[in-house]
Amino acid sequence: MIDHNEITTYEYNEDGKLMKKTVEKNVWNYEDSSDSSLLSVNVKKLDDWATIPVKSSDFAAGFDLFACPDNHDGKPIASILPSMSAKIRTGIAMSIPKGYFGAIYARSGLASKKGLRPANCVGVIDSDYRGEIIVVLYNDSDRTQIVAPKDRIAQIIISPYAQNAELVEVNELDETVRGDGGFGSTGT
């Protein structure tokens, strides 16, 4: 599906049928299955060993992010001790369109099988950030965990947000049935 020089992009219709297959260099196209608009997010490889993010299944929400080594000797990138964290390079930068952001989430398999997750739980890549995407992985397990080159370390979901929101200080808030009930007030 991907090698170090090109990316294969698949476009599907609403029924999940493959409609178009293209091979491109350093550009990632994502088709929103809810309508026919195409959201293009440019991805730049900062390292020849970097891997362009890909979806693991046709209807996956996130694109997998891959570990990229600092040196190219094929050795493990990091050994993360229990209750410790390490910065893991992806070797890529993105140009996320205005009105969107990249949300970095844990991969369920990595979290459940190795105890590794993003240290800040959810990372945010703003649309004006052009630097390398780095994931800080935290080891929740009781064993040292190894991260190797090309390991899938997290996933990124491109999401819209309200650009024109503002916070307004007031003396009182509107009343709701829930009120100030939090932390289990609606059940567990």
C-alpha cells in the first residue's frame, strides 16, 4: 500500500465500494463519506524513513501514525520504563486546513496489549502548526516496552471545530436540570 516514495490513495463511495485508486507523492487525500466533498491534508516527509499515515480499515475514523527513527540503523527507537514516557518522532509534518485540527488518540491495540498511550491522552495539532508531529508515549504497564521503527504509535483524526467561538465572562449562567452535578451525577 505504501513505500518510502509514494502513497496509494483509495476513494470509496457511500456503500464502501472502491471508486478510485491513485498513487501520489507526499499528499494525503481523505474523502468524507458523509458527502462528496474532498478534504485534502498535505503531508510532508521530514525523513526518508517516515511513513505517511494510513487508515487500518475502510471505515476507520483515524489514520495510523508510525514511529520514525532518529538514526537509520534499524535498532529500537525507545525503551519506555514502567510509569515513564518518551517522545517518539513520526518524521512527518502536516498542513491541516483552517477550521480543522488533528486529534491524536491512542491506538486501542497498543494500549490494551502493551499499555502504551499518548501521555496527554489526546493531543491537538492546530491548523497553523507546521512542525514535526511528535507523540509522547506513556507506559502504563509494569514492564519495559520497546518502540521499533515503523510501529504504529497513535492515530490522528482530522476534526472540524468552531472557529468563531469566544468566551464571555458573565455573573450568572442559564439554569439546566443537571445544574452543577458532575462526576457520576448522571449515573455510571
